[in-house]
Amino acid sequence: MAQSDRARLKEILKEKSILRGEFTLASGKKSDYYIDARLTTLDPEGVYLIGKIFLEEIRKDPEINAVGGPTMGADPIVGSLMVVSHESGYSLPGFLVRKQEKGHGTGKLIEGNLNPGDITAVVEDVVTTGGSIIKAIDAVHESGAQVKKALVIVDREEGGQEKFNEIGVPLYSIFKISELL
């Protein structure tokens, strides 16, 4: 990874995605800052840099043959990874994990290109305690696929790493929150 990609992504995150104030997080915790990573993942340059950086990390494990994550945070990241991987000649199909099974149509919990036996990387924008991404990992396992690593843009350093250690899935973060505040 070119240091300039990471440095530029850091600038974009600090400019667009770090909000100050009083916030309640998905975990229920209170915080005086909020990381609205979607403002970066829905920025053309931001999501492109995320895709490049994550692809470099994913390629360290050539067994990984699909990439996905929990919908909504993972949606633009998965899209970027599919495009960047295809451009590099290392195409990774994508999938998204719903919060709950659809009540109509196929009733699927996982949408997209995930098959039993696939070896995957699961992505998310931010990890606090790890709850939403671990639910997605559980769904991937239940589908008969494996998760080799989890990748996040920002680790809030509030217990997520420990949860990943417990479940035996390596967690890679581009940034720790302490690098951004």
C-alpha cells in the first residue's frame, strides 16, 4: 500500500467523517464523537482508496475468493472491492448480509455471490464492540462458507479487537480511532 493512499484517506476521513457532539452508538454507548464513515465510503475518492487498501490486505491470503459484509456499512466497500479487484485481474465476487431474513421473495439473509465452501473476507466501515460484523460472520459460517479475516476502516478501540480474538478471526483496521482524533 502506498503511504500516500493511506495518508490521503486519513485526510478525507478527518474532513468528512469525524463529527463532534453527543451521540448514542449502535452499541448503546454514549460518545462525544461519531464516525460517519458513509460520508467517506460514499465519496468517490474515499471509497476508491478504501478498496485499494483493503484489496492489498486481502491479497495477502490467496485463498480468499469472495468479499462481503453487513448491509449498509459494507455496501459501498464491497462495490469498490469488486471493481478494484476486477481491474487488478484478481476478481472477487461480493455478497451482503441483511440484518434479518427478507419476509418476501427468496427470504434470503445473504444476497449476492456466496457459496458453501467459499473462503471470504468480511468488511465493515467501523467497529466498536464488533456486534454487527460478528452477526454477519455468523451468517456466513451458517451458509457453509469460511471467514478468513475481517477488515474495517476504523477501529474505535472499544473492545472489538478482543471479540475478534475470541472468535479466531483476524481483524485488520486501516486506522485506530486514536490516529484520527
